[in-house]
Amino acid sequence: MSFAAANKRLLKEYKALLRESPEGIVAGPIDESNLFEWECLIQGPDETPFEGGVFPATLSFPKDYPLNPPKMKFTCEMFHPNVYKDGAVCISILHSPGDDPNQYEDASERWSPIQSVEKILISVMSMLAEPNDESGANIDASKIWRDNKQEYSRRVRQCARKVLGL
Amino acid sequence: MSQSQSDSTAGLGLPQVAACLLVGYFVFRWFFKANDPSGTAQRRPPPVDPRRLQEQTEVVRGMFPQVSAAAVQAELIRNGGNIEITTERILTNGFLPEPPAPTPAPVARRQPAVAASSASSSSTILSQYTDLITRYNLHSRLHEAESSSTLLGKGKAPATKSDRQLAHHNKRDDMILAARRRMEDMDRKARATG
């Protein structure tokens, strides 16, 4: 039952995103026969080292979506304090309200069924612009971001160019 | 004078004893209380059925063979046997903390191997990424004129599955190509000024 509900909700979100999606965001199922695996693109926010880049990621939805949040993973090289080396994104909106591994997040920032794919992607976009130094997922990136902004920019730009085949 | 002094000491005697007892009682309670939660936490595991725990551990390890069984069990016991929370933790952190010594013995030996294998697997993942132009086969479209296809107008979603897929792919490819053009422009400008 929840599976059908999840399917319905995902199709609805997909259609809404096709109709009108926020600037700099594209998202949809890799293949519509499986609505639980999505691919998405996030444009790097302007006036940040990510500017001009486009960063691909996958979203894997649980069978009980939207009760639980999807998992998001970048499928390109990323250099960001809140993105693990395997691409997994660490952001409060992707944590379910009952589960707070880091014990610092406000329940209101975490996942709830009123959130959506669109909101996740917007949050991730602003995360690219403003890393959260409380939840370091990539320690190297956290350190360099804190201590050496120039080197951080250089590494990020390198990733951005690589994704676009430059 | 000496009379009043002895009086006062005698008068203070009882309250002092009472105060000592009271302080002693609270210290005792405090210790007791401080011990208590850990005591209950350690007493929590029994409600978890060992057979079920074993099954759940196998399920989780089927998905994440790199995580040791002991770590999975510890996490399952901690969260009351919830597989979802366990997988979530593995996916967000990339690992599970190894339980402290008492559980099984081989844990300590296995840990370095786990770290090494996860490190090597993540590095192979990194090198496997292909750029978006190759991934979506856009080489032929690199030199097209700008904004070639805006197939659908805003305001309605295509009605059929294949049209939706097409619309999604167009959007995706256009975004990639636009970004690539922009990045090349930025390069050109940088070269011109530098």
C-alpha cells in the first residue's frame, strides 16, 4: 500500500518538476518503469567556486517515501565539506526526524513528508554555496575550506571542469 | 562565655550530623543515578531476539559486506532492531563504528582490513566517473547552435511515459551543453585577460 502511495507521490513530483522546475535544477527517474531511482543535475551557484558547473547525482527513494527521505549521492568527483568521498551528501534535510546521527540538528530542518525532491535539491544547491562546518563529511575539504579558500576554489573548479569534460 | 561555647558546639552537633547524613545520602543517590542509565542500557539487549538479530544482520551484510557483523549487530541492538536506520547510517557515514571489545573477538583484527577495502573501493569509484558529455553521449551536439530544443512550453507536463522521458532528457542535455558552453566562454575570457 505504501509502495503504491510512494509511486503516486513520486510520479506527481516528477510531473510537477517537468512542468516547472527551479532555475538550475533538473531531476527525474532514470527510467520511468522504476520511479524509485532518479538522476538529477544541480547547477553550481553563481559567485561560488562551483559557478558554471553542473553536478550530477542520484536519488534513491525508500519504499515508504515520503515517510522517509531519499538518499542522495553525487555521481561525479566532488570536493565539498559536506559530501563524502563516495559522493553521499550529508545534509539535515536528508535525515529522518527520528534519526539524528550528529545530535545537533534541529528537528524542523530534517526530513518530513512535506518536503520534496525540489526542496532537497534547492537545499543542496545552497549547501554548495555555504558549506556547513558542523557536519564535516570530507575532512580534507573541511580543512582546506576553512584554512585556504584559494586552494579550495582551485580544487572545486577542477571538479567542475572535469564533469563537463574539460 | 565558655558555657555558651560548649552550648553552641553541643547545639551544632545534631544539625551537623543531620547535614552530613543528608549530603551523604545525596552523594550516594547521585552515584546510584549516574550508574543507573548505563545499567539499563546494558540490560536492553535481551528483548532483541538473537535469532531475529542474526537474520537482520545477514540482511544488512548482504547489502554492505564491507561492514563487520559485530558492528551491524551493535547498531541493530542500539536502535532496537531497525534495519532501515542501520542502512541509513551506513550510507550516510560510509561505515559503522566497531562495537567496544566485549562483543566478538575478531573485530579488532578485521577493522584495518575494512578501512583499507573501503578506501580502495572509494578510490576506484572516483576514477570510474565519466564526464557528462561522454555519459550522455553529447559529443555530436557540442557544436550545435545555442538552445536548440525547448521542446515543451512551461505549464504542462507531457501525458505519456515516453514523452516525459524525452522531455526530461532534453532538459538534462540542454543544461549540460549550456554549462559546457559557459565554461568554455569563461576559459576564453580568462585566457584573454591572462
